[in-house]
Amino acid sequence: MRFDEFNLEAALLDGLQAMNFKEATPIQAQTIPLIQSKKDMIACAQTGTGKTAAYLLPIINVLCQKDKATDQMGALIMVPTRELALQIDQQLDAFAYFLPISSVAVYGGGDGATFSQQEKAMRSGVDIVIATPGRLIALLNMGKIDMSSIQFFVLDEADRMLEMGFVDDIMRIASYLPKNKQTLLFSATMPPKIHELARKVLNHPTEVHLSTSKPAEKIDQSAFICYETQKLALIQQIFATNQLHRVIVFSSSKQKVKEMYHTFRRMHIKVAAMHSDLEQSQREEVIRQFKNGHYHLLVATDIMARGIDIEDIEMVINYDVPHDVEDYVHRIGRTARAGGEGKAITFVAEKEQLKFAAIERFIEKDIQKVPLPADLGEGPTYRPTQEKPSYRRKNEKRRFFKRPKKSSQRTDNK
């Protein structure tokens, strides 16, 4: 479906054309008409399917038609992280380039000047606010922010906000909003707590499900069955035999990310690291430098697996098999975004075979096992057992069993 079939304003279509956006993705094709019909909605779609544009475009289309003499906020978009707030704000600027739409990203971590700028923007009646829960509540506590004119309330990456413990904050923020608003909830997964939240903040929502927690079809997935000691040499081989300029290597361990960063620097690879020990300003600088091509390789923990939209990622490498099935989907979803193509390679050591087999079962696909380069020697045989893997899906409760008490009696064999 083409964007010019959605009855969008001509100036908004001009912005899309300037970005070379022509065909809507499936999630956009399904949700934009529902949003235009003023229905509350729950949309569940995997990462990289274009769900940000799915709600931004119809919201911009409505707000650009309002009377600009009234300085009132029109939309509130809640997100879990500062990075995602900034990313959405940038996308909004691009979509609304030819329109008089104003926006502000409201997030914590800045200095007093940043806080004052955010407060001033909200008090002046900015059209769209993209906010993290903590900072928005801090502003609301000052009692000077009027949100009674909000027409759209969007919860983006709702599952992640619940994981981060923001449910009470979301409910408190919702209490400041008018009852006749349109509420849109977007999530990559649909755990039971999402439906609990939906019952509290949405009004008879329409549900849209699209390939829930499954990788995009255009991701070329493969794996190397290897020993742990062969992994670094494998990455070196991949870079030596391919001209790669935008690759992300994921590891579940912050310490391992730091070690890989120093190792790759010694290999003279243009590399940067992303992990939770970095200050916010350092993270933003790493992302900016990676986007502009200063770095060819980014080694990262799962902090980069969701909510960061970097175009043209050629390849994602899982240095280790992630702990959760959803983490695998989110990691490799950094490539092949919005209908593009990309590669995802996973290094599977002996102790990781059970977890990798569980991923294959979940995505209902046998991932191609690529032979190791001859000069690296042979790897282990891929023989995952059929027993239950040692890890669980996210949001699945652990089961604890009491051990039987040891007998106080001793039995001696004499």
C-alpha cells in the first residue's frame, strides 16, 4: 500500500517523498487506517517493522490541521529510554519538515539548563511531547504543565517500560490526561502484563498482531558452531574477507564487551563500545560517530538491542547466544529494517548449543550452520540434546522447589 492512499496532507507526503518513503510496511498498512478512524489500539510487531512511522504519520496529519492560535499540546508519546525519545524526535522532524509541527524530547540525565528548556517547551504548548516517565513526572510535580488538551497518548515499547518498572508512573501520568483522548499501545512482545495495562488505560481497543517476536524474513541468518577460543579469530576473518562498514557485535556480558573493544582496536578495526558504564553524553557521541561512519564496528551489550534505529546495518554478530529468545530477535532486528536486507551471524560454543536449539524451535527455523574457515581448525559437533533448555522466555516466572530435608540419622556400613 502506498502512503498517498492514506489521505495524508500534501505537505506530509512531500516530507515522505523527500525521505524516499513510498510503500507502507505491513504494520503501517494495518494500523494507520485504524488510528485515522479514532480507535484505541494495541499493536504488537517485531522490531524494525516501522511502527514509529505507523503512529507518527496519522498524529502529525491531525495536528497540522489544528488552529495554531491555540498553544496547546496535542500528543504525548511515552518511551522507556532517552535514546528512543531522541530518535523519535529526529524522525518526527524529518516527517514534518514541510509542516508547522513542533516537538520536544523530555528525558532525564541532563543539567539544569536542559530541564528548564524542556519545561519551557511544554508550558508554551508544543504540539508533540516525547517523554520518559521519570522526567515527565518531575515536570508534572511542579504543577505548571497543562495536559488537558492531549488528543493522542502513545505508549511505545510498552513491554520494555513494564520490564523497567514504569507501570505506576504510566498510570500516574495517565491520570493527568483527558478521558476522551485516543490511546495507542505499541509493543514488540505481548506478555500478560501488557493486557493488564491495556485494560486500565485503553477503551475497547482494536488489536493488531504482526509476526510477533519472529525475525524479519529478509534477515539472512547463519551460525558458526565453534569453541569459545575461536570466536575472536572468526570476527577477524569476517572483517578480512568482507568490506564491512557498519556491523554490530552483541555480547550479554559488559566485561566481555570491554575486552573485545580493546582486542579489536589492536586489530586496527575502527571500533567503538556501548555499555551501561558509559555516561549518557558518551553513548550519544558513540551513536553519532557510528552513524556517520567514523566507526565500522560497534561492540555492545543488549542496551543497543532495542530502541536504537541506525540505518544500513550490514551485519549483526551474536558473539554469544543471548539469554532470552526475545533478545535474539531484538538483536538481529537491528539489520534488515523497514523491508531492507541484512545478515545475522551467531557464534555457538559448546555450552550454548541448548540455548541456540531453543531459539531455532521458537522461530520455527533451522538456522544454517556454516563450516569454520580451514585455518581455524575444527569446531565441536552440533549435537544439542532434547532436554529443556536452561533458560526461559522473558516474563516467565521461575519455579522453585524445596529440597527434601536431609535425614538426621546416619547409616554406617561396617
